[in-house]
Amino acid sequence: MPNKTSSMEWLRIAFHDIQSANILFTANHFTDSIGNNLQQALEKILKSIPAYSSQKIKKSHDLIEIYESIDSTLNLTDEELGFLELASDYFKEDRYPNPYYCLPPKDEIKQVLDFTNDLFTRVCTILNIDPEEVKK
């Protein structure tokens, strides 16, 4: 039996991260902060799928690993998998500066932002959840 409540909880928090990313992008904010919000949103969107089926949720921040752990409910293209790879790199356990720390390019962030907004709606549709109900 579907666990719509659990799935909606994941999607509601994902929506908060998406909205934060949208607002920060519009305000021309730092792309590393926007990227962190996008990674978190995508992680929660993906985790809403096993939550819906009351399945075990992968404890990972690696979006490809999470995607591979879910059933075939969601099929992403190679380009979309590329967005998951990019967004996985936006989340750093250790956000302190290091020699390899740099801001993601704004055009890349825009592509991942558009993908994240679209994926939110797609997953809501797949799980038969009204996105407007989640946004309340």
C-alpha cells in the first residue's frame, strides 16, 4: 500500500530547497550556495520514491548511488544522469576552502535548477501526488 504521507514529507522539504535555490538564483547569489540547495532538493526528491513504497531509503548523498538504489519507477536520460552527477559534486561534507574549491558556473547551475524543478513535478506525477498539495 502506498505511503503517500511519507513521500509527501520528503517532497515538501525538497520543495523548500528548490524554492530557496530559485530565490537565490534570481537574486544572483553565490552559485555554491545554490548548488548545495539543488543537491539537497534532488536527494529528497529521489528519496521520496522509496518512501512512497515504504522501502528502505539509501543513506547517501551521492545522487547516482541513490538513483541506482530505487526501483525502475523513474527512468532518467544520460543527460539527466549528468545533472545528478554535477549536483552530487555541489554537496560537500566539508565546505571549508581547499585548493580545489570553486564556484560552479552560473549557466551550469541554471541547467541543474531547471532539471530539478522539472524532476519535482515529474516525481509528483509518477507518485500521483498533487504538487500544489505539497507546496502548502
